[in-house]
Amino acid sequence: MRFRRAAVGAAVTAGLVASLTGCLGSGSGQAGGKGGGKGGAAAADVRLTAAQLLGRSATRARQVDSYTMDGTFEGSIDGHKIKAGTSMKMRTAVRLRSPMAMRMSMEPSAVDGEQIPGVTMLLDAEALYVKMPLLSELNGGKPWTKMALAEMGASGSDVASLMNQAKVQGPGSQTKVFTGSKDVREVGTEVVGGVRTRHFTGTLSLTDALAAADPDVRESLNDFKKMKATSLSFDLWVGPDDLPRKLTNRISTPAGPLTTSALYSGYNAPVNITPPPASQVGTFKEGLAGLGA
């Protein structure tokens, strides 16, 4: 049980941020070239409302093949309490089309009052590789631990579930939730990551968020409902190609606010995963054997 918790703990912790900020994405169709291609807001001849622009941004973001996200999370969640004054920070590059690929790194943080060291993860079509000190102690001192997707079985169900859930999260899905706002408005322009963006802000009830969300995203929102969350406010910065470049979420709960932020870049850029050298990789099974399992 100790190994199982350690093996997936990092993934769950990182996935917590992923599910809140939209780390891994979903969507169908192809975007037209790097950076989202042409035909964005700058090319529009008709003046659209803020709500219509958000809807167009959500559609556009769901068409990309890949992106990079720098995200942070601050707050506390039942079962996953982030120590006061501590933020979780992560950087993720994701390829959404098959075969899916991911590269994720997370800075040290505190979860449930316990210090969590930095974690690096690589996901390709065959395996999840995790670089985490505790796992190294369990696999004979190798810096990386390999979890073959085909061999995970029941012990890997948490990781498989996490990846499946994360696959339907992304800037497109997140922006679509914002289209449920009844008071979204444009408040100015700002340069984000070298890109001139339009800044939108708004609020919405959890009920309206659930109504606007894709079916696969509603499960995550229902988790907030169980935490007695009532509303959320957001800010979204959209580039001239209609793609989200930055977003912040503030969700109100009885335990205090949950704040997430994300910077998006690298739309449609290649995400190639190179597994660590075999000499540096231990296996999930070796870790279990080390515990006498």
C-alpha cells in the first residue's frame, strides 16, 4: 500500500493541478498550422460580443494538436490540502492526438501537511516514467521508475483513471465552461508571452458552469459541488488567433478560495518524448518486490 500510494501520489498531486487548470486537453479536428493558423479574431469583419468571442476561443482551442502550459495552484481541497502559503507549480507539454504524449515537471510542494519533492513525468504510448526520490528508494536507487501501461492492471488503476480524466481537460474545455457566464465582458488588452491579447473577465455559478461544460468535464465540476463550492470568477486572455494565452480561476468554497492560473504557449508545436536511458530506469514491479509484496 505504501508503494502504491507513493507511485501514484505524484501523479494524483500533479493531476489535481491538471484538472483545475486544464493541463491535458481534448477536442476533435485539426488546427491550421502552428500558433492556430489564420482566421482568428483579427480577421473578423463583424464585431462580436464578449460571450461570442469566448465561444469562438473555446472552439478554436479544442482543435489544436499540442500546447505547453505553465500552471500554479493555491488553496485547500478536502483530501488534498495544500499547506497555507504554499503554491504548486508545474510545467506541462502535451500532444493530444494519438499517440498521446506528455512531459510534466512539478516543483516541490506540501500536500496533506507532508512535503512532496519535485516530480518529473514522461508519458508515451507504452509507459509512464516518474522521477521521484521516494520511488528511487524503492526500485534499487534508479532515478526513474517505469510503469508499463499494458501491465498496470489494478495497481495502476489510479494512474490510468487520472490520465483518462486529464485527457478531456484542456484550454478548450476550460474556456467552454466560461461561456456559461452571464456577465463576461472585455476589459482591455495586454501582452502575454509576447502576444497581444484581449482580456475578458466574468463570473458564473457552479450550476451555470455545469450546464456549459462538456459531459466529460462535468465530473470534475461535480467534485467541486461536493466541496460545497458555489461560484467561480475568471479572467481569460485571448490572442488574435482566438487561442487562450492565459487564464485564472478563483473558486469559492467554505474552506477558502481555490486559485489556479495557467499560461499557454507552444500551440501545435511538436511534443516528442524520449524515454530515459534503460540504465537509469527501475520498474514498478521492482518497487513492489522491495516492499516484500
